[in-house]
Amino acid sequence: MRLPLMLFALLTSVLAGCAGYQIGSRTMFRPDVSTVHVPIIRGEGFRRFMGERLTEAVVKRVETVTPYKVVSAAEADTILEISLAPLTKRVLGETRNDDPRDIEIDYQARLNWVRCTGEPLIQPTAFPFATSQLLLSQGTHFVPEGGQSISSAEQVALDRLAAQIVEQMELSFPLGS
């Protein structure tokens, strides 16, 4: 008795047009991409190892959140090119002796995700003269008086920036669609 009812429900949903829908996180990512190469990120500032730290955060994020596999350049379908602008710091609050009480740091990264053939996979704007690069920014603040360090604040900002980068991979769809 249940089997004919289930078959009827399945047939009805197929005929109603629901058969083309997909469920799950795989539907949020490009189906035509399976591997990504992430070169070591170049940092333009004077802070050492920021590019390497961001590269590590991006690779971990891609491997855990997306269905893509991070591989070498020779094996990759696509290349995720990222460059890191110099860190900017500014004091938000001071003590009466001009000691910094609250400091904000900000990172900016330029992102370009392309196929190995050079075809861009991210369209940053609707302007026809725009490049395929996308500019992302992530800031955080820390309080040295409270025992927070710039290293921990930098790591928070880099992790958040890596999350933004991977989110752009999630939201990008083929150009012209």
C-alpha cells in the first residue's frame, strides 16, 4: 500500500518540475571546477610572514568549506591569485599620556580567480571596463591595555579575510549567466 503511494508522489514531483533542483552545499559552488591552486600570497608590507599566514588560512578554508581540492599548479583547473596590501594601523583611543588604548588594524587583499587558460571566474562589478580583480578588506581592533596582542588580532583579521575570499568563490557564477 505504501509503495504505490510513494511512487505516485515521486512521479508527481518529477512531472511538476522539481526534478532539476539540487540540495546541499555543493549547489553553492561551481560544478565545472574541482581543483584549485593557491600560490603563496605576496605581502607588500613590512610585517613578516603575513602572506604565508593568509595562504595557510585560505588553503584550510578551501579544503574544509568547499568541495574543491587544493593541488599543485600542474594539476589544477583554476588558480586563486591573491596579493596582500600593507597592513594599516590606527589608534582609536588613547590614555591621557598618549598611550594607545584601542588600536584598529586593517588588511586589504586583491583577489583574482582564473582558469588555467586565463578566463576569469569572478566578476567583481557590472562595469564593462573593470578588471577581473576583486578588492577585499578586513579589519579588527585590539586593546593592548587588556592584554591583547597584535599577533592575535592579526590572526583574527587574516582568518576573517580568508573566509571572505572563500565566500567569493562560493558566490561566483559563470560570466554571462
